[in-house]
Amino acid sequence: MKRVVITGMGVISPVGNDLETFWRNISAGVCGIDFISKFDTTDFKVKIAGEVKGFDPLDYVEKNDVRRSDLFTLYGMAAAIQAVEDSGIAGKAAPERLGVYLGSGVGGINTLCTENANLLTKGPKRVTPFFVPMMIINILSGAVAIKYGARGPCLPVVTACSTSTHALGEAFRCIKHGYADALIAGGAEAAVNQLSVAGFSNCMALTQRNEPQNASIPFDRRRDGFVIAEGAGVMVLEEYEHAVKRDAKIYGEIKGYGNTCDAYHITAPHPESAGTAAAITLALNEAQAREYRQVYINAHGTSTPLNDKSETAAIKKALGERAYQAMISSSKSMTGHMLGATGVVEAMASVLALGEGLAPPTIGYREPDPECDLNYVPNLACRADFDLALSVNLGFGGHNACLAFTKV
């Protein structure tokens, strides 16, 4: 089996549009949640989100491509360009051995809303001929593959909020089993719009506490829903010997991956946390985790009553007594919930935490919950010599995913 390492990372997020800014803000506990600026929220119960700020797509693509692309594709392309440039992989892998696994939870939903409005108000002739390629989720993988001439394995992944964790995990397996030398993997989302906010709000998923600094509060007893957010993250995964041979910078190594389903409910987690615990256990077993001393976990931590309680129980089931020694934090306390992009962005935080020996905080944490009784690194980052990092994500439909990272 091949070893798989991370040689490049790129990010567009509510707390920064490049890796350095993202990590500086995440480690400092900077909140990227604010009042929604993309539309008038007068008639909406929910008025806050984690919006991307200061993003100019023309820094990455031509004007015509901006006009013909949904925002999720533009975010994803920007993150992919950053990651590929960071890795130096362009031109260093055989085209048929370079792949792209990029996903999204809802894809081109902004295009869908805009063109449906055109249809209803202006008639069918006013729907753009680019409607379908702008809307479909696989277009991001295709566009990135075209840009870099990647003729190897190419897939979108769509598993709601676990999308980009699964994209990384499946890319890991693809390289591990010898089907590619390198993959550009991750996810993108641009769903801060009227339809998405109304839909998530009406299914009682979003917090209505419209206090940006006090809304996404994972594991806190006061939590009552997540904060919707947007952005993209991309990693370049590479076979270890291939990376060493070209003297690539290596951030860390993927050692394990767990992929399970609760098969229980379309939105609620399993009451016994069985599926999540199984995903974590699979990743730990593949990583031979008994060898490791200090564990950092970037939890899914959505700030919803059921998720945080059940995820805590899953971590205890998987780690046993070691759960109480682990340092756990939720990046969503700062970014909000980036849906299909959240997994890869949190995987980046996990890898950087491992390399820097610094657990980012869970900000906004004030009132402990007896059912969430682990160390959630409240409010201030904490130094520790980690030798294993886990990133856990869960999605509507019962999807569970966990990645295990180590230093090289």
C-alpha cells in the first residue's frame, strides 16, 4: 500500500481567503460570522451567516469564466489554484496519474435561483444557455481537471456536510491503492442566499440568535442551531515517494479514513452514535492509533443540540478513556457551517494544528453541558505536542466520515 501525504492547501473562507490568513485567524479565535450582506433579511428570522469577504474571482479566472460560472465553482477554482501553486504539482505528475475529487452539498444553487426567477418573470428564452453547466455539482471537478490537464480519476462527491471529508478520504484510497500519483481534492459551497436560508431555517436547523459573536457556540449548553456559511477548501494529496522525489513540501500524512452511514434518519444523528463512533474507529484502526500519545480532534461541532451531544458520545465510544485526554475544538464556532466545504477546511485546521502543536479554540463557550463533558479547548488556543489529529464530519442522510492525520 502507498503512503499518502498532503503537499498543497488552498482556502476561501469567512475567516480568510488564503491559508496564512485562515490559520492566523482560526488559531487566534477570530469570528467570521456577521450580519448577512448578500440580501435583505427584513422578512427572515435568521439574519447572520459566515460570508466570504473581499473575494475577487478575477484574481483567479478570466472575466468570461466569471460570467459563465456559479459562485461555488469560482470559490472552488480559487482554492484549487492556491493548492496547486502551493504544492508545485503542476507539470510534475503524469496527466493520466493526476486526478480531481471535488464536491459540493448543493452546487449551483445561486444559478438555480437566478434562472428560475428569469423563467418566471421574463420567459423561457431568457434562461441562460449556461444554466446546466453552471448548476451541476460535477462541473467544479471538470473545470479544475481541464485547467490542469488532469486525465486521471475525476469525481464529484455529494454527501451533504460530510462531502469534502469523503472527497479527501476517497482520494486517499485512490492513491493508497495505486490508481493515481496525486489528486486535487476538497469541496466548495456558496449557499448563503434567500432560498437556502429560508429552507434551513424552516426545518429548524439554524440558530435564530442573531448575535454574530454568540451564535455558533458548539458544545455549549445554550446551543440551538448552526450558522450557515460559504467558501471552499482544496488539498493536493500525493503519493509519498512521488512527493519526496520532487522535493515537495509535506504538511502531513493521511493515515486512516472511516466512512459509515447511520441508516437511521434523514437529518437526525443515531441516538446511540453508532455510525459516527464506527467511522472514527475505522480511521483509528487504519492509522494504528494505539501508537499515538496526544490526540487533537477537529469535531463536526455544529452547535445543534443533538449533533454535539451525540458526537461527544461517539468520541467516547471510539477512544474510551483516551477521549478525556484529547483536545477537541470546532472550527464552526468561527467560520460557521460551510456545508459541503466544511470538511476539507476543518481537515486543514487539523493538519496545521498537528504541525504547529496548537489546538485552535472553540470560541463563544461559556456554559458547560453535562452531556458534553470533554475538553473543547474553550475560547483560547492551547499548545500541545500532538502526534495524531482526527477530523470528523457528519451529513444529512446519516453520512459519517473521519480522517486521521500524522506528521511525516
